[in-house]
Amino acid sequence: MAQDMMKKVPVREQAPEVRAHNFEEVCLGYNEEEAVAEAQRCLNCKNPLCVQGCPVSINIPGFIHQVKEGDYKAAYEVINESSSLPAVCGRVCPQETQCEGKCVRGVKGEAVSIGKLERFVADWAAENGIKPQVTASPKDKKVAVIGAGPAGLTCAGDLAKKGYSVTIFEALHKAGGVLAYGIPEFRLPKDRVVSREIENVKGLGVKIETDVIIGKTLKLDDLFKKEGFSAVFVGSGAGLPKFMHIPGEQLNGVFSANEYLTRSNLMKAFREDSDTPVMRGKKTVVVGGGNVAMDAARTALRLGSEVHIVYRRSMEELPARREEVIHAEHEGIIFDLLTNPVEILGDEKGWVTGIRCVRMELGEPDQSGRRRPVEVKGSEFDIEADTVIMSLGTSPNPLIASTTPGIETDKRGCITADEEKGGQTSKEGVFAGGDAVTGAATVILAMGAGKSAAAAIDEYLSE
């Protein structure tokens, strides 16, 4: 394959005018020829900065070298040393700000497509029946993991590889956490990718018990006193939605992005034959500019709605991944930037009819480093809508902390954990990581926390 070594091998995608009307995966990934050609762009640096940018420290030059050689099984084995969810990471990690953001190729050209290569290897392994293996001798201690999301699955997988008996307790009826309920099918297929990765973790010997709410079904202390676990990892995520507290948020047709996406992704409400259908608005406004806002907007579009994204800063400050923003733009989503809602409008029957907004301009930078939006006086205007989705972030559910004496939290309700000690909390034998500690963040950062906790738990139980 003749190529410009300074540019990435293009990845195949569904055409925008086609994908805007279905829930099939947008990105089609590399085939073998494309993957090998892209792998050949890697310079195999002696000091690989890309590894430093990876929260789970995958040996990136190592696995890419094996792809170059056409030994995809060996490439998978290299990745598996560090990551329990490669097919997930290859699809949803923000590589552009992490591994690829540090790639030397990116200094004068385009960074190597590390994420697309990871996805290729993981998918090849699945198609060829290659699974992760446990080589450590069994240990006589049990570890409980709360939450079957990316942090919990990673922690459990790493501990199982070390020989521990691990049980994950999941509050919902399906494992996966945000992978199952938050990220749409067109970015992360559930049956073909998420379920497969979870089965790989279970194949390591990890047990998963669903419909168990720690704090209700069982108290955290019961895991030690009644169930005989020697350590606990809390990776319960951050599923409590935030709102603006503006007039009209109680109207019918107002959703949190968390509810909207959960109903679509976990309950399959997007299907015509769904038992729990979600509202199919004719005109939807999504408030927010992060990845979750893009997911909600692109889901609403596929359900037949005209979609506006309302965000109070400019495109330069938009926090969502650039790839997702570009996909949204190409699919026909309208961006109303430098715009802030002040009221949701409704009719006499209590249904949404629109959203009242004001124009904004950017002032001096705030604590986040982004320029602070300032309201333009007298700039009020209305956007017609029958559905409003609030995508303003989430915070941890307080249930675990409130029912567990000795667990400290910060002012945001996040569990306090010592990052340098692998997430050790104020309670003996209890570790925590991911969104439960940091608030809503990325899948790969949660995985990094789970990996760090697994190492710390192993050290703790080996003392």
C-alpha cells in the first residue's frame, strides 16, 4: 500500500447521510492491509512518550511492532499485559490527548493511529478465539469489587490475573457500567464488543453478581464481616445527574442525558419494538458540550429529531473529543455556541415548547483555563423544541458513603482516596477509583485507577 508516511492511513466510516439514520457502528476500523501500513509509520522510539501518555501504560511500540510483523496474536498478548478492555479503549479513548498526543510522528505530521491499531488487534483476537489467560498461582484471599464499569472490570481483571478470587457486585441488571448504559451503540456496540470484553474478564475467573445495590442489598461492611472478603474496591462511577435549576426543568420532555442514554443504550428504547420506548421528539435541544452531550445529540438525531446543541462557550472551548464533534457536524447537528439557557418554556399541559436563551461573550480565563462566558445584556431569544436534554455532568451516588462508617468524601460527594497509594480510602482495606473518586471523567482514566488499585490491593494483601 503506497502511502505518505507523514499522514495516517484513513479509517473507513459509514457515510454521514447513511449513519444518521441507523445505530450501526460509525467507524469501520482497519483491515489487515491498512493496519500493517499504519503500523509501519511507528518509529519504535527508544524513549516512547506514547506509553507515558497511556493511563494503563500499554507497551505501545511493542504491540505495534508485532502488527508490523503480522503477528496479531503476539500483539494482543502485549496489550493484554496492561489492559483488560482493548476493544473498548480502541474505540472510545481520547487518544488525541493521551498516547497519540505525545507521538513523535505528530510533531511534523500526523500521529500514529494507536487507538485504531489497538481496536484492530482486539477485534482480530476475538474473531480468532484468542482470549486472555491467567498464569499466576491461585491465592487464598477474596476481593470484592463494587461496580462493573471500566474501573471495576479493570481492577477485577488485574487481580484475577494475579491469582485472587474476585467477585464484582453490580447494581444494574447488566454489567458494563457506562460502557453499557452511557455510550451509544454507534460508538460502542454492546453485544459485539462490550459483552465480549466482559466475557473475557469472566473467563479469568471473575464472578459478576448483578442487581446487588451496595448500601441496600448489602452494606459494604457486610462484605468483610459476612462474606469473608479481605479487601474491597469501590468503582461505582458517577451516575447522579446535574441540572441548572432554571425555571421549567420539571416539564414533561426534559431529560437528563444520563436517563436518555440509559433508556436508549441499556433498555434498547431506540428499537421500534422496545418495551420501554423513549420520547422521539421532532426538535431536540441538548444543553452541554462534552462527549455525553454529543452522544445524546447524535442519539436524538437517529430517533428522527432535528437537534441543536446549546453551549455557552465557543467551538475552541468545547470539551468533547474533536472526532465526535466532527461526526456530529457531518451528521447535521446544529451548534448554537456562545448561548446559555435561562428558562425552559412549556404549555398549559406541562409539556416543553421551547427553551429561552441568552447570547454570551468570552471574558477572562477562569480556574479551568478557559475564558469565562459573560452574558450579553438584552440578548434573549427562544429556540423551539419539544425535548430538552440536560448534559451538565454527573456526580457519585452518595449511597455507599452514607451507609459506610469511616468512608470520607469531599465537598462534591466524591469518595476521598489517596492516589499515590492506589486509591486507599480512609477505611481499612477499602480502595476506590474512577468516577466515584474524581467525578465524571473518561473510560481510560477510570481504567487507570482500577489498574492502580489492583496493584495496591495486591501489595496490601501480601503484607
